[in-house]
Amino acid sequence: MPEFIILGMFCLVGFLLYLGFNAIRYTRQTTLHKALLERFASAQDLAAFLETSAGQRFLAELSSGAASPFQSVLGSIQNGILALFLGAGFFPLGGAFKDGRVVMGIGIVLILVGFGFLTSALVTYLLSRWWGLLPGRSKPPEK
């Protein structure tokens, strides 16, 4: 049992480091894109840049970061299910420690985060359908 606990802790630390490095990379990339866009003096300069091959690559890179509503809903569902199972995995670990309440508290927090992601996915899905961004029911009839 202690081997599983140590392995789980290493996996958790690795996952947190992965999330941290991704956040730093995203922030740097966003700052670089913003600085590049600010260098153009006029809309004509920007339009001329976007017609070049480098401008096309820049535009493709910008558009690849934008997720469709469907991708956003699926991502939230994936994160929610992952957090729910990760949180549920902390409950059996609680018995291995002298004071298992702390470990079980972490599990409860992760389960609540999972429910938060799933709620976010549901709200995103409903709003996207209501606004006509997804196939199905579109905007409500106007009066």
C-alpha cells in the first residue's frame, strides 16, 4: 500500500507541474502574440503581413487556440470525470495515514472540482445551443 501512495503522490506532483508549465507557456505565447500585433502601425500594415506566408502561419496559430463550443464542452466533461475519479481515489488512501481526514479532505475538494467542471460543461452546452452555436435548438423566438 505505501508504494501506491508514493506513486500516486509522484503522479499528482507531476500533473501539477505539467499544468503549471502549460500555463506559463500559454502566458508567454499570448504576450508574444500581443506584442507582435501592437507593432503594426495601421490596419493596412497588418493586412499586408497577414497576406505573407509568415502571416498565414501566425493566423493559423491564433485560430488553433480557439476551441469550438463543442470542444469546450467535451474538454470540461473530460476534466470533470478525471477530477471525480482522482478525488474518489483519495478516499481509500485515507485509511493508510494516521490522520486520514486531510487526505479525505483533498478527495472531497477534487470531487467538488469535478462537479464544477461538469456543471460548467452543462451550462456551456445549453448556452451554445440557445445562442445557435451548436446544431439543434437555436435562439428563442423574439417578441
